[in-house]
Amino acid sequence: MRVTAKLVIQNRQAKAEVVPSASALVIKALKEPPRDRKKVKNIVHSGSITMDDVIRIARIMREKSLAKKFEGTVLEILGTAQSIGCQVDGEDPHDIIDQIHDGEGPEIPDE
């Protein structure tokens, strides 16, 4: 998995920061054991995370998100969870996305 490294240079002093991606945060929330990337290929992430985890990850990723509202950032994280293959509260993430679009999904805070 690739992560973005952010280099901040100030007065000829360089500081490196690791900016995690949404998929890295979702996989970390699944609490899976570490694996050897050279030996284990095509891993299936079949666990389930809670909606609170999704909202917490969305708060972390808010500054990198291109969405206007916080709800859009939550939808981005749900799409990432769907592409990884995990579930959210035992449901398929796309079903939760459809519920949010219909206005009957879980309560999402403003920020």
C-alpha cells in the first residue's frame, strides 16, 4: 500500500510527515494482523467496521477531500470501504450510500 509523504521545508530545515490514505485508515480500522506483502497476494478484507469508525476516518481525511460538505467526505470513505471489500455495521457500504442519498440513512454530523 502506498502512502503520501509530505515534505515541509522551512528555513532550510526539512520535516517529513506521512499522510495516510483513506484505504490505509479503513484497513487499520479492520484491525487485521500484519502480513508479508511478498508472500500473501490478493488478500480479501472481509471484516466489518462501525459507522463511528467511518465518521472518525472522514474527520481525518476532511482536509484532503474534494467534497463541499462533510456528508460527501463520509460518502467517499464508504466508497473506499466498498472497493476494499469490507462491510459497515454488517451491511454492504453501497446500501448505506443509497440510504444516505434517499435521506433515511444513519445520522451524519455536520462536521
